Amino acid sequence: MNDGVSAVIFEGSQPKSSVEEAMIRVRQAALLDNLEKMGHVPALDQIYLFTNRPELTEPASRLGAKVYLNSIAPEKFHYGKALQAAVRDHGLTRVFCLNGAGSPLITIEELDMICQKLLNREKFVYTNNTQSVDIAAFTVPPDLDSVELPAMDNSLALTLRDQLRLEMELMPHSLGLLFDIDTPSDLLVLGAGPFAGPRTREAIESLELDYSTLEKAKAILSDEYEDVALIGRVGAPIIGRLNAILKLRLRVFSEERGMKSLGRIEANEVVSLLALLIDHAGLDNFFSYLARVARCAFIDSRVLIHHYRLDPSDRDRFLSDLGLWEEIKDPWLRNFTKAAVSCPIPVVLGGHSLVSGSLWALCSELDPGSPKTRSCF
């Protein structure tokens, strides 16, 4: 048995388009930046990386990870079963798990804090988000294999608490523990800001990203008492953070938080009031109304996508986040993205991470009381 803290990292991908390949290059760079940081945490005994990407083997091994290659396609990957197998095969008792690009801005101090929590607690799970987990650290219960862990990591902490009776505690809200790379909008925020690690920065700078819409939105965020719309799975912590740091008038419409972890997507139960408004008014009128009430908007478009029971490819979703509507194949998403790009105000599109960690990063960047640069090392 390994009584120390072990990191378990899963990073799998099978790109089908150039925009997905760009995301993967940045995710892999962020993973390597994180591995370098983990090497400076004495309390972290071992790092296990499970991946289907052979190009990660040499650089990750050089940074101290034990790399296990597999040929599992992402759509066939079951997170819970893979995690149980890793714990069982390596005799792990204290596990810190994250996805490959999870928390790319986490600091060495935060990594050490997580390890110390695990070393000093029993029957314990520590997570950065109850309903949309990016980081979960837990002491392994003896009956871990007796339950079915979730196929995705979103609801891992809830499963460990509710079915295995671990005491759950939330990590403090910080840039390092909230920001994640899920969509191209997160790349835009990272590339336009000062926080990326060296490998991540190099990877982003190799891409030809258009920052113009984001920069217009940032200018409005940094102004005084402008109206800013936040739409989608918006949580209370980011609302409080924005109100505490920036001088804004927020117009928030939060809906369908936990739609993944609570199984609402699979059950076709997602319902969006804003989608019903779009049905009534039409896309052009909706964005016309939005421009009347706000100077800029951040929209988690995945709620709308699931309301309409759409299943666009990752390629189409990512192209939408970048505003490249001409290249999108899905008819509704193409029209929605075109209307957003044509809106008189800057509209930034993305997923849940846009209205959580990415907004937190923008707030940290624009905070007049914070340094303009920040090192995660």
C-alpha cells in the first residue's frame, strides 16, 4: 500500500479537426507545466499519468510522472472505472486526481496545501466544485470498488460523499483552483492575460487567435458601472468576486447549474428560459434586446444547446466559441453564433468554464490592487 499522496491524471484525446488539435496542444503544454510544479511538492509521493497520447511519454516521464499508455478512444473512456483501476492496481490510499489540463494556474503552494489536507484527514474528500469537479482529492475508502463511480469527473465528489460517506470540504476560491481549459474561450482569456505558464504561453502564441471581442469586453469590465450580462451556469462565488473587485452593474441570469452532474442532460430535462425567449422573439431580436440592457455579455451557450437537444461536434462548439460561424455545420449553432457576432455589443461565448474560472481570471487581471503579472511557480 502507498500511504503517501499520489496524483492520478487522465489525459485522453482523439482530435477530428484543426480547432480540436489546437486545444490539445495547449492542454498538453499546461499538463507539462503542472508536472513541473508537482515536482516541487515534497508531500506528493508519485504522479501517475494515464493517456492515449504517446507524444506525452518522454516529456512527462522526464518531469517525474509514471506514464501508462492506452488506446482507449475518449468516447469509450469511463472515468470512474479508470480511477478505481488505478487505485486498485497501485495500492493508493490518498489520491489527488485531475484531468490533463485541469487547473493550469494552480500554484505550488496550493498543491502542497491539498496534499497536507489529505495527510491530516481520514474519510475525506476535498474538491474545488461540488457539481462540476476539476480537482478532487480524497482518502481512499476500503469499499471504493463497491459503488459505481461516475463516467465523467463532474459528480465524483458528490458520489464519494453520498455513497461512500466521505466528509466533503470545498477548496478556497482562487484563480489557481478555479480556472480550467475546457474550451477555446478559455484559451483566449489565458492568451490575452499574464498568467499562463511557459509551455502553455508558447503553445497559445503558436495559434492565430482573434482577441478583438474579448479585448472589447475587458475594456468594459475595467470601466466604471457599466452593465455586464452573465448568462448560463453562473455561480454565486464569481458574482461576489466581480462585485468585490470591479465597479460593475451585473445583469445575471443563472440557469441549469449541475445539469451534467445531476443527470439532466442524459434525461433530456434541460430547460432554458432564455431559449424560450429566443423561440418567442427570434435570435436577432434576442441579441437586440441584450444590447439594450448590457454593454457586453458572457454566455455559457451549452445550456441553450442542451435545451434544444442538439448534439453538435466538438469542432462546431469550439468554432462557435471563437465566433467562426461561417465554418459551423450545425444550422442552429451557426445562426446563433452569427447573431452573437453581429450583436452591437461584444458577446463572448463559451461553456461553464467561461462564466466561472475564466471570469475569475479576467477579474484577477483587472483587479487594480493586484500585480499585473503572476507566477504559478
